[in-house]
Amino acid sequence: MGCRKRKKETWMDLLRCLSSQPQAAAQATAVSLGAYHSVALMAQKQGDLQLYAFGRGFHGQLGNASYGDCAAPTKCSGKDGKNFLSGKNGRAAVVAAGSNHNLLITRRGEIFAWGLSSSGELGQRDTPIDQAWPVQVQNVGPAFRMRMLSVSAGGSHSLAICENGELWACGRGRHGQLGFGNFDDATTLRPITSLRGVRIVAAAAGEKHSLALATHGAVYAWGCGRCGQLGVPEISAFQAANPGVQPAMHTPQFVRELDPTQLQPWDRITSIAAGLNHNAAMSVAGEIYMWGSNKHGCLGLGDTSNRVLPTKVNLLQQNAPLKKALQAACGAHRWRGPRYNGFGQLGTGDSLDCKRFTAVPGLGSVTTACIVSGENHACAIAKTGELYFWGRGDSGQLGAGNDFSQRVPQKLVGYQVAHPEHTLRSPSSRAPSA
């Protein structure tokens, strides 16, 4: 596949971009941020890799068999307090945090879930409303010949990709975000049949909508379309004609603006991300497309007008030395770049809104591998494995041992994140044997 080289850009720059994209995607699966909590696959100095969580625990989302907050990293455990994952194949490989629940994939392709389960987002038919320790989702894994490779957790729903490319979903469906052709909740994880025959390689769960990326570069969207986040012009036209009706689609819709058959090879989409009411997509060449709600300028386009169609962000004209994007990352609620900055979540040292992408000066000389975003806090992972947190911290979600918010990145002392080779998204990894 060819790729476009910009003027004054060297072939080495282009090669670095193309090789860094999959590494960033793999690294990002080791850390995830929810509304008021964080989960991460980390190791202390000379220690074993463990699953840690910190922040708000009101719904059991810290996975330590309690419902209290914790401002420092605490190990997730089983009901008996022991490590619920052991052995090479049982090791945690991928984590995903929703607003108040979490998902985890082991190297065997099993899924564990915990936290809030008000709408079935844990995929457990008989689970109580809160689950304070990780519980295995029973209808997937080696025993069912359904190994999962990727998960995404949204506001109150969950998405998972099977090794055969099938997309599965469970949880709240009242906005159609499960893609099952109805507006019902689902308490068990099951495949989205309307996408059968389409091999899905990435999925992103927003607050009330969902995205999927097919292997050939096609993007699909479904769920709530109130702010244009589905990228389907007809939805916005319907809303304009029926202002009192909440527009929604309960089956996946093809985003025609990103049709791979109409794009050059380098403009085809290679990754997606979903926020509260907006989305981001990244092309092979490192271009970013944004659409949906633009409240507080969260699309980075210099204004606050919503976008119904995916709109390219001209990174060369932004107030930052950017040429190509290596990663597009959205949290449970808001895009990690320009957004409401009341808690310092932009990392710029102030509380001012920013309608264009701006460099985070507090990272200084740190070479960043990837970034992760939650509702009002963010994390940067350095190439060396260190983690830097900033933004809202009143529930201890920054892991610093206190409840202070931070306007500039602060290093999480004493921990290193899992290397990309320990995740299932690593370019060199293979599905483990049973």
C-alpha cells in the first residue's frame, strides 16, 4: 500500500510514522481511564506484571472486592483476595474502562468484567447491579471456541471483537448502541448479526453510540445521532425536521464520507475512537478526521460548530509542531485534545479552553508512545514505560496517593506499564494456544 510523503518530509519520517502507529495502538491497550477511575497493567520495580486500579470505587470498579475509593494503585483481585489471573496463558493482556465498569482480556482470549452492571454491560445475566471483583464472561473463551482479541467499554455498554472478526455487544441498548436492530438492553454478550460477513478489526464504544472499523477500511456507526456523531447526513436532516425527537439508529450505518473505495490508499482509515458525542478516525498517512459534537471546541477545528460529516484536521496549521498523527484516542466522554479544561485536563498548566490542538509543555523531553483519556483526566505513556497523569484527581484517579487535580503531567513514581509485546495488539503477537 502506498503512502503520501509531504513536502520537506523525509522518507525516514514517513517510515517512523508507519511503524509507530501499531506500537501506539498496542501500548494503549495496557492502560484505560474511566469517568473517575483508572486501570492499568503495570509492574513495580523488579516486580511481576499485575493489574492495578485506582480512583473511585463506588460501583466496585477497582476490582479489589470493596466499594471504597483508592488514591494509589491497588491490585485487582478475586473475591478471596488472591490474584484471579495466574499462569502464562491466564495473564491479563488488554484492559478497557467504561464510565463505571471495566473489561479485561487474558492471553487465552477470555473476558473478565467488573464494576457497574445496571444495564447488563458486564455480560452476566445474573450479575447484581455492582460487581466488586473481576468475573469471567461465561459464553466466550477457549472452551466455547470464541477467543476475544479486543474490547471497548462505553457509557453503559460493551463491545468485543472475536478472533474471526465478529463484533459482539452487550449492555444498554435504549439508543440502539448495541446494533441488534432494536432499542433493548442485552445482559449477555452476543454477536451483531447485521455485520456478519464483515471482518471487524477495531471497535469504539462512546457514551451512547458505537463505531466499528472493517479490515478493508470501512467505518460503521450506530446508536445516538443527536450531535451528528454517526456521520450520516440523513440523521441530522431528520432531527432538523423533527426537533423534539432524539435521532438514533439501531443497526450499523456505513459512513460514506470515509468509503475506502473512494479514497487513495494513504487516506484510508486505520484506527477509530469514540468520545461522549464525537469521534476521531486516523488514516494510514496520519491524518485525523473528527465529527460530532464540537462543544468547547473538542474537534480541534478552531470553532464550536458541530460536524455531521468527518472533517479533516489540518495539523500543519495548528499551534503545535505536528506533521502526522500516530494515534487517535478518545476517552469515555471527551476527546483527549482540545476540550473543556476546568480540571486542567489539557495539561497546559491553566484552565483555559482550547479550540485547536496544542502541545502539552509539561511533558518536556519525554518521548511519548501513546496517550489515553478519561472523562476529565488523561495519561501519557513514555517510550520507556513511565506513566504521566494529569487532570481531575478528586477521586484519586491520578494514582498519586491524594485527591488533588493536576494541570500539568505528573509522573506515577515506582511503576512501569506493560510493554506492547505483552498485549494482544502487538504486531508480532500471535493468538496463544489453549
